[in-house]
Amino acid sequence: MKIAKTIADVRPAVAAARREGQTIGLVPTMGALHEGHLSLIDAAADGCDYVVVSNFVNPTQFGPNEDLETYPRTPDADRAACQVRGVDVVFEPPVEEMYPREELTTVQVRDLSDRLCGARRPGHFTGVCTVVSKLLHIVLPDRAYFGEKDYQQAVIIRRTVEDLNFPVEIVTCPTVRETDGLARSSRNAYLTAEERQQAPALHESLQLARGMIEDRHPPAGEVLDAMREHLAACAPDGREDYIEIVDPETLESVEDTDRTVVIAMAVYLGSARLIDNMRIG
Ligand code: AMP
């Protein structure tokens, strides 16, 4: 397994594999790898001959008061996990390699980036789309793998590659959860023992919503009220950032639940901002 720190290290390695006729898979991550990331790596290994995992905590997707400094970094364990999975290249660029000077060029997906998480984290998705665009251009993969856990991100990345004609297939993989339903996330490390006990309430509230919608398609407002009631009872320390029932493609709020919807939510629990979502219908 090759550890690449520079773009000049990555490109020839991938080019050699491509010349041999191998298909290339890219799994972009910010490291602190957990089972969620590993499921993407497994999917890439299943679908491609040559797998590149990028491990880069991208500063441009963090807001000024967010957790860039404290974001968990476990490069040794990440490399070991990649090695076990048969990854071919781990790309760990320093910040200066990705952003050697003030960047004047960014990739922005209007409208979709202003909803849900984007409304609360201005500039976040522009940071994400810009770094993913750079990684796609650096690696030139046949397929790139993203998690449904970050639902809005997956929608926006798909839109980026469609609008800008990137020659890559975007593959999304299901959310990997703890046995009690909590979505795996690097940020779960911020939870205290007490907060960790309350954290499954997010997924429980989504399951409650699924039951209501599949049963009798009540108006969205009624579903949201029931979810908030469950959260207040089972995660009393949680602070809602948002809970919305939206169209899966436009991410616009919908009132009618007799159709396919995505319920997306973000809740602060202590210093952790947890997100989760469920597609229904
Ligand atoms: P991150 O390191 O948080 O930027 O995540 C890197 C990739 O892993 C993104 O495509 C995420 O959607 C995906 N991912 C993170 N957590 C999970 C999870 N619990 N299940 C599936 N994919 C995940």
C-alpha cells in the first residue's frame, strides 16, 4: 500500500494502474475511519480493481466557529485499517498541497447548498464540492463512493458531476449504524457517556416517523411533532438544529407524505452535532 502525500505521488501510481486496464475507485474521507468509511472502502474494492482512499480534513468546509482544530485525527490507525482492506493508495495531503495559495476558484451548487445543513453552515457545501472536485481531478477515478448518511452531500455531489460533466460514476452506500441505531460518525467521539445513551433517539424518531407515514400518510407537521416529542422524552439534552421532511431530489420541504420523502435532521448533543436521515416511500 502506497502512502502518498503529494499530487505528484498519486497521479503516476494511478496512471500506471489505469494503463494496465484496472478500474479506479476513490473513497474521499476526513479520516478517523470507522465502520461507515470501511463499508465504502469494501464497496470500492468490490466494484473496482484499484482503490484510492483520501484522508484529508478539509479546512474550507468548516465554519469559523466549528470543530476544525478538534476534529479527530488517527492517521496510523487509518493506514492500518486501509492496509487490512487491501487499499492501494492512501492519499494524505498536507493542507498546503491542496491549497498552496488563497483559492480564487470554488465549485458552488446553488440552491441545493442553501437548504438543510447548508442553511446552518454557510459555505460548507462549497468547501465540500471544491475539495471533491479537486480530488476527482487528481485521481480521475471511474467511480467515487459516498455515504447516504450525508444525504444532502451525496445529492449535491451527484449534481456537481452532472452539471460539470465529470466522467465518474457516483456510488452511494447505506448508512452503517451501531447496534442501537446510532449512525456511525467520527463526531460520536465527542459524546459523553450520558449523551451517548441519548443519541439513539435520533434514529428512533426516524423509525417512528416511518411507521406513521407507512401507516396513514399524515401531514408532515404531524410527523415532525411526534419526532420532536420523542426527542424531548428520550434525548432531553439534545438541541434541534433542524428536522425537515423534504423532496429527495430538490430538498424542498413537503407537506404531503403520500409520496417518496427524505426526513433529514441535525441535533446538537453536548458539543457533537449529529446528523441522520431516512428515505421513506
Ligand atoms: P467523512 O470522513 O465524515 O467526511 O465521511 C467520508 C465518507 O464516509 C462520506 O461519504 C460519508 O457519507 C461516509 N460516511 C460517514 N459515516 C458513514 C456511515 N455511518 N455510514 C456510511 N457512510 C458513512
